[in-house]
Amino acid sequence: MKRIGMLTSGGDCQALNAAMRGIIKCMENSGEQLEIYGFLNGYQGLIYSKFRMLTGRDFSGILTMGGTILGTSRTPFKTIKDPDENGLNKVEAMKQNYYKLQLDCLVVLGGNGTHKTANLLREEGLNVITLPKTIDNDLWGTDMTFGFQSAVDIATACIDMIHTTASSHGRVFIVEVMGHKVGWLTLNAGMAGGADIILIPEIPYDLDNIIEALEHREKSGKHFTIIAAAEGAISKECAKMSKKEYKKYLEKRKYPSVSYEIAAQIGERTGHEVRVTVPGHTQRGGSPCPYDRVFASRLGAEAGQLILKGEYGFMVGYRNREIVKVPLEEVAGKLKEVSPDATIVKEAKALGISFGD
């Protein structure tokens, strides 16, 4: 008999359900008897002992379902050791609930912050297995995260549809893609959608270079431009600021986001009519694409096998086209950013895409 606790934490994305289904199907097919405790709304469920007893039937028919059947919430790592409003020690509460239910393992599906807390629980002596979930693809130790490809597909479809109206009206369009700290999603969707300019957090832009790229297209007889901008895109001037200075700058900024600021600046400098499209949370919603269904199922199957073998303290990741186990301590607290010198960036520039740098 294996007693498994399971939770999904942080922002939702496609294929969370597919990954959980993969774990349970793998373990059931081994003949192992299971007790499954599904903690509700992320770590909040583990802290306050809010859970559902689940069976294999609960994981039937959810392969194609977006979101998460367990619900999710954000429980910031930076405050995880702080008592709650009633003075409860959250870390101790999680440990107590784990031991009270006599769990053999806690399975955690989440992104960067989620993995920091998971590693903390590992350090506290709990048996933990994690799976890499985020549309940002920014988790250290894995080449791919589930949810990423589905989000790329949605953002790309948005850029595709913008092309027709941009070309018809001869306008500049900015499509703002999710990604506060890293630009993997914007970079891939921008290339797939044929964006002319891609702006990502790791490569600060110079407005003069953006204007130059626009003028170059005009001279080439191309009277519209598509800009794919990450929501965390940053100018070279702002990149030189301290975190405190930049925070104050953002508080005073009169525009709702960087894309609207860039649009206004382009309009003032060139007279171009600039439109902004923000697909927003649609990038995290809907059914997972076929790639993510397969990928999440593979990760889930490997996680199930690790639990059956009693191998804990790992994130199930993906490296060099193989599913691998990565020690949690190697993952927690690290961010996988786009290097300005990455081959994909060089290749994009070779195609004529400007990064505004």
C-alpha cells in the first residue's frame, strides 16, 4: 500500500491533469494498492489539511482537460516561514499533516516558487517528488516544462491572426506575450508567428533600434510590422536601474504595461498607428496540445516509477530528449533564462529578426 499526497501549486497551465493521470495510471498498472490524498489549492491544502480522497476513477477522462482538478494558489516562498495571521507555523503544519496522514510521498506539480518550497520540505525530511509545470519554461534542470508548448501554440495563433489585420491596415502591432522574467515563450511564439521584432527581458532594448528596424521594413516596401513583446521586456535605460529604482519607475508609469509604453513612444517618434494586443491568460487556458499530453504523461509515468522504487527527492525532468531525475537541491532557486548568446537567438537574428539591441 502506498499513501500518496498530491498538489498543484502556482499558476495553472495546460497538462496538469494529464501529468497527475500519468502518475496514477502508472502506479495502478503496477498492481500497487493506493491511497491518494489530493490537497486542494496548492500548499494551502497541505497547510490547513484540506484534501479529497481520490481513486483511479477521478483521473479517468482528464487527459485533455485544462486547469487542475485539485485547484491551485500561490503561496510565496519568501513568506513560507512566516506565521500566518493566526500565528500558525506553516512549515510545521505541512509536516504534521504529512505525518498525520502517514504519507509515503508528496507529489508536487509546479514552477520555480513551488520547487523552492518542495525542496524545503525535502530538507525537513519529507519524501518529495516534483514535476516541472510552467508556461515560461524557466525551470532549471529541464529542457522543457509541460504547459510551455500549449502556450506557444496559443500565442503563435494570436500573432498569426494579427498578421492579416496588420497587413491590411499597414499598422504596427505589438502582441504582448506572458513572461515577466524570461523570454522563452515570446521568443518561440515570435519566431513561429513570423514576428519582425522580438523583445524579451534578457535582452534590453533600445527604442532607437526598434525605430530603425521599423524604418528598414518601410524602405523595403513592407508597410506593417509585428512586434512580439514579453510582458517583462525592459529598455536599456531601465535595465541599468537598481531593483528599487525600477520598482518606483513602474509605480509611476502611466501605461498599463510595457507594450503600451512602447506603442506610445513609437507613435510619438514616427507617427505610425500602433495597436497593442494582449492575449493574457488565454495562453494558460484550454486543452493541452498533443505534445503536452504526451510529454506530461511521460513525466507522470516516470514519477510513478520513482515512487514505486522509493526514490525520492527528485524533480522528473527532460534533458537531451530523455526523461531524467534531477536532484531537487539542484533545481530550487535557479532560473533558466534565455542567454543573449544562445544559438536560437543567433539564428533568429540571422533570419532578420530584431531584438532591439
